[in-house]
Amino acid sequence: MSEQGNEMKPTAPAPLRRSVRVQVRAPVTISGKLPDGSPFRELALIVTVSKYGAKLKTELPLREGAEIKVQPRKGSQAGLFRVVWTGREGTPRAGEIGIEYLRVSSLLGITFPE
């Protein structure tokens, strides 16, 4: 009960994540095609990584469903990802995108348990 005597309503539990998130600051190069079909290549920063994907910061207007290539700046290997969410302008997530591996790998050198 609250201080005013009103009943507190239970809230739904937070959805379970498929994998833990690891905070990183990994500089990468991302490339692909913008919504208008023009190619892009940009330096970006991965801020969290999980077994299934990552969150990165970019200034590009990418859309959900876009496929992008991500290559660590200190590496020759690249991975293919799909954009699964984009941060809305005017919110704390503006400039962030969530990406999911098209094929799970340890691109950034972090191996997650099965």
C-alpha cells in the first residue's frame, strides 16, 4: 500500500534477455545501404554486446530490417547484422541502434557460453 492508502498494482515482470550484456567501447566500421539505396561506410562505436547482437552509436538514419556489415577497426574479420531497433530522435536512445547477428559469432573476441 502507498502512503495514501491506495492499493499498489503489481507490474508485469521485465522480459528475460536471451543473453547477458557486456559493456564495451569497441570502435567499428559499419557499411551497407541507406533507406534510399545509397551505399554508406561510417566509423561507429559498439557500446554493449551480447551473444546475439550489440548496441551501437551511429549518426546514420538506418531502419529496422536493414542489413549491415560490422568490422572491428583492429581486425580483418567482419560480421553481417540486421538492425532490430532504432532509438527515436528526442529520446536518450537517439543515435543508437540494436543489431542482431545474422550468424552468431565472436566477432569482437568475446565468447559467450552456450
